[in-house]
Amino acid sequence: MDKILHFIHAGGFIMVPLLLLSIAALAVIGERIAAFSQFGDTAPGLLDKTMSLCRAGKDTEALQACEGRRGPVAACLSVVLRHAHQPVREVERVVEETGQDHFIRLERFLPVLDTATTIAPLMGLLGTILGMIGAFNAIAAQQHSGSSDAVLGGVSEALYATATGLIIAVVCFVAYNYFAARLRTVTAETEQAATKLINVLVERRHQSHAEHANLNGDAPMKEDTHGIQATPRA
């Protein structure tokens, strides 16, 4: 503890905002880890299970399976099943709204890490400049006193501030890129899962109408690309 206090004291007053910035960054990292654990679950295996149940005509069981999981993938699959009677464009709109609710929560506070990555080295550089100014002033005063302690103190202050700024920037840079990559992955998997399930429901509806037309000797139904529940055309 004494070494940490000495490190902060030796870095000069610029260490105070750097210390506050590091505390804020660590708080954001911890909060984002919890947020991604709660809202970033991609529910592995849920899509395959849901599509299998839908192909078997077990929509209720599929919906229950989706509602029993958490995360954007499960939420969007649930929305698709609950709005399966609506046109495809309407289903896609509702899915987008549902997904955005989760994506916004996952993206929250990430700009803090991005800003800290940029500001921390600049603040360290400012501390370096101030430390060097102190060192040069000490050199000028040394001609009269003959002591080099003040010169070494100014150089030490510059190095402490630079090191602290770089450490904060590296940690924030790694954390930001990690969370940003996870967000891109969650977004892509959510959109892909919703699209695949919509395609399964559309395909099932077309097969059902084709079988009905063959049993009744009617003309084959033309595909309706505007809705999951296609209707025969005159």
C-alpha cells in the first residue's frame, strides 16, 4: 500500500485525474461483464431445437423453449413465433425492435472505455511535460544550489505519469475491443437466428398449402413472399 501511495505521490497532481479515470474504467468493465452475462446470452442450441419443433408443427412447445431462455436470440425467436400470423415485413420490424432493446443495453458505457483509451495517454503526456518543466527549472536552480535531487524528482514525475497513462490506455483498449467484438457476434447471431426461423415458417406454410391443393385437385398455389401465412390467389 505504501508503494502505491508513493507511486501516486511521485507522479504529481496529474495522477489524481488518472486515478479517477482508472477507477471509472474498472467500474465500467465490471458492469459490462455483468451486462453481457445477462443480456448477451446467444442461447446455443436453441435455434436448432426451435426449428425442429416448428417443422414438426409443435409451435407451442417451441415458444415455451424460447421463453425459458434469456438473451436477444431467445427473445427474437419468441417474437417470431408470437407474430407468425403477421406478414414477414411486420415480423422483421418487431424482431428488429426487440433486438435493438438488447443491443442498446450491451453497447451502454462502451464509449467511456473508448474515451479513456484516448484520454489516458494524453493525460500521461501532459504529466510528462509538466515533469520535464520541473526538471528544467531544477537544472536552472542547480547552478546556485548544486543539488540534483530536484532534477531527478522532475524526471521521475514525468516517467510515472507516462507509465500510468499507458497502462490505463492498454487495459481500456483491450476491454473495449473485447466487448465490441462480442456485441458484433451477438448482433449477427441474433439476426441470423430470426431470419432462419422466419424462413422455416414460410417454407412450412407453403408446403401445407401445396399439400392441401393436391388433395383437393386445385391448381398449385403461387408463393406469397409478403407474409408468413400465404393465402391462395384467385
